[in-house]
Amino acid sequence: MKTTWTKGLDAQGEADIKASFKSSTVVRARLMEICEDKVSSSLSTNTNQYDSPNWCYQQADSVGYRRALNEIISLLEK
């Protein structure tokens, strides 16, 4: 569990978050699978996109989307 989860919380809040995190292994695993599937599907390349004058913006958005999903995955890991 990353310290991001408990940063800024009092002792009781930290204990509550840790207990909830520990008891949610099935939900966290499923959410990680969903995020990983979304990362994989966002990697597909449509060659028609290269013809778009906005290709660089679409690419930047795609990279940012994957980076955000990977950050969520890392927060869900033990």
C-alpha cells in the first residue's frame, strides 16, 4: 500500500483506510484488470489518425491517458 493513501490523515483515518484497503483485494484486483485492459486497448494504432492535422494532440492525450491509468494501477497494488 502506497503512503499516498494515508498522507495527511489522522491516526484513526489512517487505520480506517488501511483496513478498507486490506479488505478490498477482490475489488482492487478487478479494477486493476479493467485498467490494464484499457491501457492495452489504447495502444492500438489506427493509421488513419496519421492523416489528421491534430495527430500530435491525439497522441499526447493518449499518452497522458495511459500514464494516468498506470498510476491508478500502481495505487491499487499492494
